[in-house]
Amino acid sequence: MVVTQQEIENRLWDAADELRVAMPEAQYSSVVFPLMFWKYLSDTWEHTHQIFLKENENLDLSAEEADEVEYSNYQTFKIPLIFPGTVAERRASWSSILATVAQHGLGQRVRASLQAIESANPDKFSRLFGSMTWTSEAVLPGEVLASVMRAMDRTPKMHEGNMSHDVLGGAYEYLLKRFSDGSGTRAGQFFTPREVVELIIELLDPKNHESVYDPTCGSGGMLIAAASLLKARGGRGYTLSLNGQEAVTDTAGVARMNLFMHNLTDFKVEVGDTLRDPRFKKPDGSVKQFDVIVANPPYSLKWKPWTNDPRAIGGVAPQSSADWAFVQHMIASMDPKKGRAGVVLPHGVLFRGGQEAAIRRRVLGDDLLEAVIGLPSNLFYNTTIPTCILVFRAPGTKALGRQDGVLFIDASTRFTKAKNRHVLTRTDIADVVAAYHSGSDGNGEAGLSARFVPATEIAANGHDLNVGRYIKQAAAEQEDLGTLIDAYNIARAERQKTEQRMLEVLSAAGIEGFDE
């Protein structure tokens, strides 16, 4: 049976849509992804089990011997029994629990099954399914959960004998995008638009056997894109070592499931606050280093600044915004020989003063920043502000023509309007990548502007990296919203300070009657 991409996507969405009577769309992912992955594991296990039975039907094996042969030579993971030794004993598989959907306590059986799979496969599936709060009757009534499972069971069998991992992974990404399109900010926190991910990965160009790291990995899209791009170019995506850290436990589970669905098994996704508790470390306690580092961190995150951390080159980012702290962590994580990093951030990181300006001065002084690429506004699900991509290279590894300066590219007008946001087309991505590699805009024929700016000119401008300062088209065509807000806040604070001083002077002189 040939399964089409659209067929599996439609049926999975039908299952998700059963949740509409119980919860907002922003919460669908916490239910649908664990159920989908459980079905995938169960279908795969049962398919392999049938092959084992067929190939060993003439052997006289005891139950213990059969179990040893099956798990040594056939299965790559275990689906154990739940409630063993009781009248409720049954295998923790999708089909086994589906047969009980009309019985009371469905959520309890689903939770027990998912927990049993995690416990039986600690190296592969530890903490995979997240908090599973949705298995509580108070959160998701049993009849609704039963409806979701019945609808999802109409999806064709999810094993390699019936569908490819490309189809399966594509279906998973379809749901990620569908949830993000429909639920705005919350989903956008863990899903970066595919075209932005592809652009960053194309710029960094991962190679066979390299290591890739995302310190704020969300659903794992950037890690998967690295392997997909390498495969599309004739490389071996499966040779990449994929590593990510995510602060939210449930989202980390989404990432792990996403990677498995794409048949990528050489990965490690850790849970924790990357700035406060980086989980990838060397034996000496310093942060581990990688060939390719990618990230779309939470913008202007309030955080507890470091007090004594070797990552803080140039100073410590202010409490009001961790943007440069994430950059500092990524710089510390670059392999000294060929490390490169790409990060998406709001334009404010380019020009804000104070501690951030001091960090920029140090980064530019060490010649670590290779390129600044201004993107269109309204590309993301959780913000409409324009963003930019910063590309960094390990110390001393820039190409000769890129040393002692920064390449600026203005791509702010390259987009197509979609239903809820702007999107970058394949042509847009290709043109930006071409401008990045060539260092020029092709005489403006691609609708881009590019310019390599010497470090001396940037220093003369107070280490301001605002794209509009170096490419006039950007300044003329689009006022930077972040710049305007920052300028307004500064002017407002100065006005309030002056007015307060004036009132104090007038009061001291005995002149009253002014409103404070």
C-alpha cells in the first residue's frame, strides 16, 4: 500500500481536530505528538515482531529464548507489559490500549504505557513523552482521548514497510507548522519558520561527520534541517552528530520525537537553561565545542546575569535582555579550527548601548562577526518585528577577504505575503546565500543590497551595526521599529528627568502651581 503525504497529513489533522471540544489549539501538540510517536513505535514493533515470528516459526523456542532472539536480532527497542501479574496485564502498545478505549480509566492506561516504554528504553526514550498532564481525566476527558485515538488509528500503519521516513517526518513537520499557524505566540516559541531555518543552515553549510549544536533547540527543526541539507547535496546526513538543549521538558520531548521520525538517531537533546546550566561540557567544566552552532533564542529574555563566567567576553549582558548572552555562549561553543555560528535576533542587538555595546566592541575587536543579514518583518509566528541573522567564525578562521570587517546584506524587501505572515521563497533564500558567498549584491539585480564594511568604519560609528547605517537603501525604505522604540524610550526618560529637575528648582524658588 502506497501512502501519500497528503493522506497521512489529513488523517493526522482529523485526529488533532477531535481535541477542539476540550482545549485550545495552542495545546494540541502536547497530546498529538506523544500519541503519534507511540503509534509509530507500536506499528514498527509489531511489524518487526511479525517478521520475527515468520522467520522463526519452525524453531522450538521457549518464551525466554524467543524473547532473547527477538530483542538481540530484530527489535531495536522494547514495548513491555503494563500492570504485569494482574488481571489488567497487557502490552503497552497502541493496538492493545486502543482495544480498551470504551473502558473507564483510558488516560491512566495510556500514561502507564508511555511511562513503561520510557523505563524499558532509558538510553533511547528517557523523558521522551514529557509531563503527560493531558492523560488526567480532569485535563482531557476519556471520551475525547478515545475519539482522538480512534481518528488517529485511521492513519495508515507507521512503519518502514508501509511508509518512508521522509513521509513520516514530513507529516510531523506539517503538524508543527499547522499548530504554529493556528496558535500564534505559544507555538512560535518552539517553531522557527522552515525557510528561515533553511537559510541559516545554507549559510553555515554543514559537512559529513561534523557536529551541529542548537542551544535553544525547540522542536529540533534546525538540527533536522542540517541533516536534510547535507543529504540533498549528496552528503550523508546521518553522519552528523546532532546536539540540542531546550529549557522546556515537553518541547524537548517534541524535538526527540521529531528527530526519531526523521530516522536520525545520532543525537542528544538535553533539558535545562542553557545560560544558567549548559548541559554540554568538557571534562574540565568548560562548554563543549562544535563545528556548527545554530539558534533562534527567545528575544530580549529577562535573565539573571552571570557573576563570574568565562563565556562573558567583553562584559555581561544586561538583566533586561539575554540576547548577547546567547551569542556569547555560541561563540564559546565554536570549535577553534572550523567553528561557525548563525543566530536569529531582533535588530536591537545591533545598536543598543551600555553593556551590549561593550560586548559588540570586543566581538568586533576579535574579528568574530562575519556577516549581518537584515530580514523582512513579520516572518515569525510570535513577533512581527524585523529580525536579522548574525554569522560568526572562530578566531582567525575567516576567509582572507572577510577579515577585519563585516559583510552587511539587506534582504528586508525580499518576501512574499502569506495568510498570517511573510515568507521567504526558495529564490529569496538562494539569492541571499549567493550574496553571502560572493560578498556583492549583483548590482542590485536580485533586489538585495550588500556591502563589506571595514572594521575601522564600524569603530568610527561607535561599533553600531545597524544595517541602515551602512546600506542606505535599508534606512530609506524601512524604519527599524526597534530603533524607533529605543529612541523614544531614551528621549522620554531624558524628558522626565529634566522636568523633575525643573520642578525641584521652581519649588525651591517658591513657585508653585505646576502639575507634576
